[in-house]
Amino acid sequence: MSPENILLRLPESQEQEIRKIYEALAQRGYPVQQQRPHVSVTFAPEMSRKVIARAGELLPQLLPARLDRVGTVLFGTKSKQTVAWLLQGSDELERAARELSELNPDGRGARWIPHLTMGLRLPKAIVGDYIQALAEVTSPHFRAVDVEYAALYQPRYGSEYRFEV
């Protein structure tokens, strides 16, 4: 089961644009990407109530926000790897995300690598070609993603709670 996740949601129009990129890659023979585009802040098997409460205090006041695409990153060292767009937002959003990660008992300390997954759990042997294909099918004008709102996603319940001011 996927973990609970405090995440940042994109506007529907940008989600559709990213899904079109996933489709273009699948048409080239790469693995189908089925994840809903998002930016994770922190995750845990079961999110701490303390983290949820603090996210509700911090994140709504910082959104909407723009996250610039500043590169492509690779996560993983084994047979399956993940390709993502590396993103950069405001210092305030960065501090908030780091605080939430640090509060999370299952987190990785006060760290946050803002990214949007473009290729999840890809066989290591195709990663180089996948990154090249991703560059080819992505418009050079797609230089940033907009974050519309923050939410707590709980896959176990099939629910999502939107944080509001």
C-alpha cells in the first residue's frame, strides 16, 4: 500500500499537460505512467496528527505558488530508478516543507527535494534513453509548474483532504 502523503496539487490544466507527456513517452514504448502528477512534501505509512495540523497552518498561506523546473534528477541506485523534474520554489515554501519533514517521525529530517515524478520505477537499463525522450516530448516553454493547493492523501481510505486557509 502506498504511504500517506502531504502533497502539493497542480491545476487540472497542468496535470493534463503532464499526462500528455506520459502518453507521448508510452507511445514511444516506455512504461505507462499512471500516477497523478503532484509534488510530495513528506510521507509516512500513517501521517502523524502533529504533522497534519502543522501542514494545515503553514501550507495554505503559501499557496498558490510557482515552482521552476531547474533540472532533471534520478532517484535510486538499484535495478529500478525514478526520473523526475527537479523544482525550485520560494524560500518560504522550502522552509515550510523542511519543517514538516523534520516533524514527521517517519521523515528524513529537515530535508526536502522538490520534484515531480516523470518516470516511476523504470528499469535502470532504459533510464538514459528515457531522459532523452522526456526532453524531446516536453515543450521548451514548460519551464515551471504551478501549485494550486496542498492536501493530505490517504490511499488506504481512498481519500484526500485539502488544506484551506
